Amino acid sequence: MFQDLARAAAMLTLTAGTRQARCLLPGWEEELLGTSLSRYIDIAQLLWASAISCSGQFDPASLAGPGAERICAAIPATTIMSVAEEHFVDRCGRLPAGQRPGPDDHRSAPASL
């Protein structure tokens, strides 16, 4: 998945077109993604890593936990959360009843990948 994102990012940001773009105008990344394309990919990798280690869940509290300072110094937690909520997560309540985490389930974080 990330090879595809990197390939698309290279084509969209590092390759000069042969004619003037009509759709990808300056500022398209922020308008469409809420951040730059490179930050968007970084956030996708962060969410993926979090989901792998947390049974498919992303816990927003992890951005205030130990070790998060380095991450949030590179990408502010507010940016991570706004992009995650807009593009990557869904609320557990929208999952079919059999897939919802229960109150005693450690995966009962408010957002699910």
C-alpha cells in the first residue's frame, strides 16, 4: 500500500507535466487532504502502525503518551487528528453489531480503522 502512495506522491509532486494542469492547481493537497501530500502519507503510516499494534484501533490518547513528542514535533497532533478523522477512521457505532468492541474490550477506543 505504501509503495503505491509513494509512487503516486512522486508522480504528483516531483514530476513536471507536459502541459499546464487544470485540476491540480497550487494548494490542491491542502484543499483535498487537509495537509501536504507527504504529511498525509506520514499520517497514513502512523495510523497503520497504530492499528497493527492495537487490534485495528487507533487511540487518540497515544498522541499524548510516552514517545509521542517526536511524532507531534514533526506533525502536530491537531493535524494528525483532523486528517485521521476526515480520511481514515470511522466510529465504532457504525460497525455491524457483531464487530463492535465491548466496554471491557481493550479495543474500545473511539475510532476504528
